[in-house]
Amino acid sequence: MRINRLSLALLVATSALTLAAAGQPAQAGGRGASPAPAQPAARPSSDPAAGRTVIDVASPNQIPGVGSHASTLPAGTDSAKITYRTKAFTNNDGGQCLDGDRNTIPNNGAVVQLWGCNGWDNQSWYWTPVAGQPAGYYTLQNGEAMQCLDGDTNTIPKNGAKVQLWGCNGWTNQTWTWNGSILRNSDQGECLDGDTNTIGKNGAKVQLWACNGWTNQSWTYH
């Protein structure tokens, strides 16, 4: 049977396309593609427990304040490699806990607020002494996602400056000094302050304010 030139050309082209397609790998997400294996979640690089001894605070004055000497530590503990963990850090005005908002964690800028104490991780705090500084200088990390307690550099040093959670970076706005009852931000020396207009309500505002000695700037850890 005779095959005209046009039919022969079409037959050759169709064969070439079939061979080319057979040599191509399946596209990602196609029926033949295998899903990539799930990767385990990595622990935060700023995990305070990494290489350190974590001491659960069980009594008042256990965390050394400015001008104090190191507290009594378990035998064999290296004071340069310790982190203190408070399961509750409460404002003395209304007794509410310093709380990281679980609806905004772990985003940078996550809300820090006052909330009724409940024992959850977002109300626990890891206090790590700042290397090269005397006693009483700490970074505080929230137990939910290990973000640092941070004074917002865009609003410091105004009264009412924002306090938030942020990825730890070692800046002075994430360094705090503790004197046994008052926590001061090292950027401009303002005090951690519970807003007296909202204290008593869950979600009460936490801010920075010029230190004044009022009870809403006084804190107790448990």
C-alpha cells in the first residue's frame, strides 16, 4: 500500500514526540510523584536548655539580682552554664502571670500580656545570665517557643513602649536587669509595667514605663 509524503511525515513526527515524552521525568506533584518525607521539627537554635543546667526556681530570691552574689547551686553546677526557669512570674498589683499570647506566638512581635496563672508553657520563663555582665543581667525566653522578651526599639523610650516576643538576637533591648522585684530593660532603663487601666482582666497590657516604685512595676516569681 502506498503512503503519501504527508502521511509519512505525520507518522514520523508522532513517533518522535512519543519517544521524547517517554524520556522525561514525572513532574513534581503529578500522579507518579512521591511526596518528600516529612522532616522532624528542629529545636530552636536559641533553646536555653542546650548545654546548660536548668534550675527550676522553688523559692523567693533564688535568682541573683543586681549587686548580689550567686545563689546556692547544686553541688558540681557550673555557675557560668546555668539557666533559671520560673513557672510563674506575677505582677504584684493584681497577681496575674506574665503571659505570651499563644495566638501570636511564634511570630516576631507576639503579644506579651497579663493573664490568670494556669501553669502552661507560655507562662514559664527561662532566665539566662548575660555573658560578660555582672549578676542580675538576663535574657528572658518564653517557654512556649523560646522567643526573647523584647522592648520595641520603635517605641522606646516613650512611656507605654511595647513589650513583645521576638527571635533572640543579643541586642540590649532584649537584656533585662533584675533587682529582686523590678525588671528593667537595658536599652533605656525603663521598667516592665502592668497597665493599671487594664490590670485584673485577662489580656491586660504589659508595657515599658519610667520607673516609679508602684506595685504594678513590682514582680514576684514562683
